[in-house]
Amino acid sequence: EIVPRKRKEFSLIVVTNGNRILLGLKHRGFGKGMYNSFGGKLEQGEDSVVAACRELHEETGICVTMKHMTESKIGILHFTFDDDPTEMCVHLFRVNIYCNDHVTVETASSSEQIVVDPLTIRGCDEITPEWIENFFHIPLHNMFADDSIWLTYLLASEKKVCLDGWFHFLEGGQEVNTIRHHFVDI
Ligand code: 6OG
């Protein structure tokens, strides 16, 4: 019997500033107690770019235009689990923030800049943002296991990358974190 796979869609936005990365410590829900980039579930019928702008603003206070977010799209991650037929389909974005007196948000491919006051970076009840001062200090032991594979590759890469990754985990739920197999197309 062929059972069609159910899919849930999410956004995930990696925020960097030179060699710093902004990560969120999650207080509830999936990944509670762990660090992750920002994002969440797409609302019904919502476009992934709209969702990414909304989640980034909700969780950090950072505003990025639709144009910027469209240009910041860097790929897609698929998560599947032995004990759950639902596939998680995660639309991946990377936003680089430049600091001077203000924080300016731009993507490598865009000339448009958005000025954000650094003090606007704040969390919400679900997540607390924290600057990790150096890519070597990323708390990978306290993050989803897939980040050790694609996030480290992304941050080490000098060129703009486009990722298509698939990670199959032993279990979903709170015990998530053992990858059975994976592949990443670059
Ligand atoms: P809420 O449903 O709590 O959003 N997410 C994952 N991110 C990584 N790096 N690895 C995983 O491995 C993940 N599973 C989910 C997608 C959940 C957020 O967490 C991301 C969403 O941005 C299994 O609002």
C-alpha cells in the first residue's frame, strides 16, 4: 500500500554579522532548551518569504523587506523521522547584518539596505536571541544534529550557497537528535 506523505512547512532564518551569528535559545515547543536559528511553522496558505519576515520580526525585532528576504533564500531542508510519517519541509534563508552606528541589513545580492537600530534586537516569550561571537563557538552540542552538517558548511563557505538537504532521524519529539542518514545537494 502506498501512503502519501504528509508535509508540514516551516521557515528558518540564519542571521549573521561578520563572524558572529545570532542564535535563539528556545523556551518551549519543538527544540525546547536548544539553540536554533529563527523561524516557525507557515500559516495556512502563507508564502515562505512572508512567513520568514514575520517570524524573524516576532522572534528578534529585525525587519527585513520582502525583496530582501526573497534574495536571502538559500535552500530547503527536509526532515523525516522513523516514528512519524509527517515530513518537515524547512525553507532556509540567510540574512547578513552589517554594524556601524546603526545595524544595516542587506543580502549579498542586494543594493537596498534597511537600517535597524541595534536596540531593536529583542526576543519574545518563546525564544531569547544571543550573539555567538565566533563561528567556532557555536553550541553545536546543544542544537539539532543536522546543524553540525549544513550550518557549519554554510558558514565556512565564502560563496553564496544553495542547499537542498535531507535528514532522516531515528525519532521525532523531544528525543530527536540521532540522524540515521542524510544527503545534501549543494
Ligand atoms: P516552531 O514550530 O517551534 O518552529 N526546526 C529545525 N531546525 C533544525 N535546524 N533542525 C531540525 O531538525 C528542525 N526541526 C525544526 C523549523 C520550529 C522551528 O525549528 C526548525 C522552525 O524554524 C529536526 O514554531
